[in-house]
Amino acid sequence: MERWLFTFFIGAILSLFLPIVPDISQVYICFCFAVIFCLIKRLQSYSGLFFGCAWLLYAGFVYQNIWQVNSLITDDFFGTTLTVRGVVANIPKSLTRKTKKDETTKQVSRFNFVVEEINQQKLQSKINIRLRWDHKSVKPDHLKKVTNINQGQKWQLTVRVKPAHGFANIGGFSYQTWLRQKELHATGYVKHSAKNKLIAAQPSYRQNLYLQLNELIDSLALTNDLHHFIFALTFGERSKITAEQWQVLQATGTQHLMAISGLHLGLIASGAFGFILMFFSYSPFYLLLTEKGKLWVVKKNSRIVAFAFSSLIALFYAYLAGFSLPTLRALIMMQIFICAKLLGVKLTIIRWLLLSIVCIILISPFSLFSVSFWLSVYAVSLILLVIWRCRKLLLTSGDGKVEKIKAWLHSLMIIQLGLTLFMLPVAALLNHQLPLSALLANIIAVPWMSFTAIPLCLLAVVAMPFSEALAIFFLELSLISLTFIWQWLRYLSSQQWLFIDVSHQTLVVVLIITGLCFISYFLALPKKILVVAVSLTFLFSYMFINDQQKSDDWQVTVLDVGQGLAVVIERHGQAILYDTGASYPSGFNLAESVVFPYLQYQGLTTLDYLLLSHADNDHAGGLAFIDKKVALNKIIVKHIKYNQPVEDVGRYSFVNMHSCKQGDDFSWQGLTFSVLWPVVIEDKENDNSCVIHISDGKYKVLLTGDIPHKVEKILVANTEIANQLKADVIVAPHHGSKTSSSTGFIKAVSPEAVIFSAGFMNRWKMPNKAVLKRYHQLNVTPYATAEHGMIRINITEQALEIQSYRLHIKPYWFAN
């Protein structure tokens, strides 16, 4: 059975490497092969390979063809105003934002909506969409009703939606994969309309408990924000946690404590199990029984009742957490274990783990897209391996109760230490940073939270319907507990020496060495073999990295930053950044979410030049974030060229800050950077765009900012500059706007390829169809970040090659 379960798991994994989801007929053929293999005795164990592959591809086919199932034409569905009816699927996340035009704030809600009806047409299969509702867009007399939108309510809403989509960059977060993992088919926003109305007002029981807890916490008049963690530990709602708090959690590797998972469910279920056993042992009813009766209760019924009760408690906790994917996975693993105990079925550890994984894939196939799924499997496997490797040490205990408690605590410490040590490289893989603070943080935070904050928070929720005073008592105790541990975490996060930035090259070395240590420790290999293997790894890694840095190859990477621009030029392990992408009133900015993760992934901590084409937000919005990172020594910026009014420049701490004007040419790493425009700085931001021509003597790239037709004509008319415009690749002026990319300018540049950096289904409809037609007529190959994701130009002595994230770097169906 273990072999079949394992092959099912492998088959599901292999299906992820296909570029597209096959047609349903091919998926059925895969199922048929699985059935045929089942009928052949010698091949039965390998049938799981086809079953696993077919199951995941079937789930992918159903997800991608939801529109066809409901007879919806996507061109008529996306980008048009729709009237939908459905149910709010989760507790809405509310936040306040500053408007762009003034300093007033507006209330914004984000929630998942299960659509049952579109334009009065009932759907055959429900569609899940993620909506944003700007409550300032509704009439004041309706505001109260709108802000009270709750889980479980049925609404009719007027919306505009787009297909599930996200930025596609190396090192960055994949929002599109996250949406698929949640089985969300589209995203959109609610429009102001008289048709928006509440159909069924009754919220879910979970929402009522959440609101009740919110009122209780408000009544405490707290002076700090630690109560945000209570919502995370009880309802799995982490939206209230502030950005500063997230930074501390990520820096100390303790963010897993705020996601209800196996640790939380295991603690609560174990507590419930122990409570029932104590009840049977010490209750008055038990004392009245005869010796025979006591024996019957203890040996038979008490454990059955205890397992059943702990199962129900775990189920209730998972319900409070909204059956989120980490919670659901932990619940499945726990219920399989409990069912085996109740039914008297003997499960080996390996069979239990594999059976749990297969059940998770069957119930939630897209769990495989989730990083947290792999972390869970890795963590559980680690715990089991540590227990197996240290079994003699863990089983050593005395005869007395005190000795047994000491031995139990000793075992927990060994498991926690082993888990933390082997999780450090994984943290480096995810965050491009080796947080040594995680070792010191988790060794204290995990046991402290396990025995104080987590059970106290849940006890407060359980007590709420019966006694508010008791619930407040538990809340106050949990806040005291959180205050203590938070001071420790904040202290660790402030110690910069505990954090080591790692590039993807260094990360490969770290992972190889970790793997070698892992194998050596668990297989008890001789230390000499480990030393030789680690030494060879260091030697070959040094030779490889040194060879890369000496290479004369260079890259120009146009990052996918939506409606904006950010370009990284790299050579010899050094870099130049041209534009930073946008920032928004919500606090979200592309420099933090896209540019900086890319620089971290590439191991780039120094920017020799930061070139900002002009002061528009979509090009220079991330400057404040870059400035902040410079202050923290996360990035060193040696020179900056920026066409911005002098009074604004003083806000930043950059020392070498200059304007970018025609003739300010410079050489860098053997490349020539020619500044072709502007001649003078004018009032119009787009006219100020810094046009830069990059050349290695053979291949050329042209960066144009947002120059309009007027500037293009001036450049073409100047014979000396026109000769310098020639380029193999051009980054399209103004994202492909109809006011740029004139025919004369394209002919003067004479590129082989053009790259459009524009937002997916943006409201300006860039790149403009007429512009695309002009490039097509002149035989210029178009690339668009909205369609292809991040686009990289690889330039060697022999050739220029263009690669895109979606087609070449990560060409897998689940990511695109």
C-alpha cells in the first residue's frame, strides 16, 4: 500500500511540470491507463502514478474551464459590468486607505464571493471571485449597511472582474498561484449601483463569534496592538497584523505561529484528550465505581471518548479558522490518526504520512501549489526522523513522575532544536536571508506560545457565549503572555548581525551542505565522508561563482511591475536599476514586492547607478523604499540620476544625486551608457524622461521612459542623435501608449524586438492596438510583461536571446 500511495504522490508532482493542462480526453486516457495498471498484478503499485497525475490535471481542467461549463463567453464577461448574486465566503478584511486626491480616508473591504447567478442567469457550477469594495463609493445612507458585510450573507452586487492574474518575476510572490491555490477564478471590485443590495442578512456563526470577540477586545481599551495576534490565533484572521509586526515575525522566523496549523490543532486536541482522561480518573462518578468497573472504564471507554472528544475539538478549532488550507491539512492528518485509533487499525508512521498526503491531494488538489504544504510535509518528516534518530535518548526516563516530566520536556527540546536547525535553510530559500535569530526565537517562542497564549486565546472564545467576564480574564492573560514573548522577538529582530543575505547561488551551496548534513546525521555516515563532501561542494561552488563573475555576458531584465517600469542591467555581479515601479496609498509598492526580492535573489546588494527616467509615480514611486533600504545598509546606491524638482530631492538621503541630461554619458563594466534626452528639464514629466542607449559595441538596448511623439520627432530630426538611436531591443515609450512609438521613431531605432511594460487588462488599454500594428508592420517582435511576465535579454559575445518568465523560466500550467 505504501508504494501505491507514494507513486500517487509522485504522479501528482510530475503533473505540475506540464506547460498546459491537457484536453479532458487526454486526462481520461490517463485514468484508463491507471485502471489497466490496476488490473495487472505486477503493475498495480504503479497505477498510482497515473491516478495522481490524472487527478491533479482533472482538477486543473475543471478550474480553467469553469467559464465554458457555465456557457460564459470570457470576452463578454471580463472587463464589463455584471450583476451577480452569491454568498460572502469568508470574514471580510477591512482596511483604511488614503485617497490620491486628498488626505481623507476611505474604508475598503476585501472578501471572497461565491457567485451563484450572473445577470439573472443561474450558474451550473459556482464561480469564486475575490472582490474589493470601496465603501466611499456608496451613498452615505447606505454606508452603514455596506460596512457590515459579513460572512454567510447573501448579496446582489454590481461588479467588474478580471481573470486570476498576478506579477510574474524571479524571487517575487506569485499572486496568481495563490489565487489558484484558493480556487479563486477571478478578481474584481464592486461598483456603486442602486442594484447593490443585501438579500439574506444572517451572518455565519463564525462571523458572530468574531464580532463578539472584536467587541470584547474593544472594551479592554488596550494601548498596544498585540490583540491583533488574538484574531490570528483564534480565527486565523491575520489581516489586522500590522506591517511592522509582520517584519518582526519574518525576521525571527516565527510567522508560522500566527497560522493555525498542525502545531495549534495538535496542542488543542492533546489538551482535550488529557482533559477527558483526567475527568474519568478523578471525577466523583469514577470514585463510585468498583475496581472492575474502573478497570473497564480506564482500559476501554475512556480512551475512545477522549479520542472522539479531541477530534470534535480539533474540528471546532478548524471551523473557527475557516478551514484554511494549513488548518485543513493538519485536520486531515489528525483525523486519520484518530480514526485509526478508534477503529483499532494499526498504521505505521510512513503509511499514516503517505495516506495523509494522498487524502489532502484528493480533497484539495491545489494544495501542491502552496509553499505551506511542502513546509508541513517537510516539518512532519523532520519530527519523525528526529524521533527515530534520537529514540534511545527520548525513551530514557526515570520511574518517578518528576523524572518522566523532565524526560518529556527534554524530548520536546531535542525535537524543537532539530526542527529549527533543519528549517533554517528552508527559511533562506523562501526569504533569501538566513535568519539565525529564528533559532533563538523558536526555541523559546514555540513552547511559550504552546502552553500559554494559544490555549488561553481559544479558551476565551469558548467562554464568550457563557461568560464575558471569564472570556475577558482569559484574554488579559493571553495578552500578558504575548507581551512577554513579543519583547524577546522585537529584540532579536533588531540585531542585524543575526541576518545573512543569500543569493540563489549561495543558496544552492547552503542547501547542498544541509542535505549532506541531513544524510550524514540520519544515516550515521562517517564524519570523514561529510568533511570531504562539504569541502568539494565549497570548492566547486567557488569555481562556478568566480567563473560567472568573470564572464562578459550581460543581462537587461524588464521586471513585471504592472502599469509601470523597472529595469535591471547586470554584468560581472554588479547592477544598475532604471526606474523602480509604482507605490500606492495603501502602502503597497513594487520596489518592495518585486524589485527588492529580485535583487536579493540575484545576490545584488549594491546598485552602482539608480537611474530614474522621470518623477511619475509609476516610474519613481519606489524611491522612498529604496532610500529606506539604503539607510538600513540593505542596498548601497553609489550614484543616482533623477529628473525631479530640486525641492523634492532633499527628502532623500542619497548623497550623489544628479539630473539626467543629454550628454551625461558614462561607462560601466565595459558598457557605454549614452544619455540622449532631455536637453533641459521642463514642467511636463513625460517630456523629462531620461532616454538611455546601452551598448557593448555589438548589441544595443534603448530605454525610453515615457517620451511622447513630440520628443521622438526631435530625436529623429537630430542627425547626430538619430544615429545613436539604433538598437536591437527597445523598451517601448510610455508603455505602448497611442501618444508614442511613431512610425518614424521605430524606423530610426530599427529594433528586432520591443518590450511593453504595462498592466494586465489596464484601463488605458496599453499597448494600444495601433502601436502594436506599427511594430508588426515593421517586423518587430513584441513582448509584453502583462502576457509574458518578467522579460530578460541575455547578451553574450555570440548572440542576443530574449527569455520570458511564463514561457521559458517557469513555463508550468499552475503558475500561468
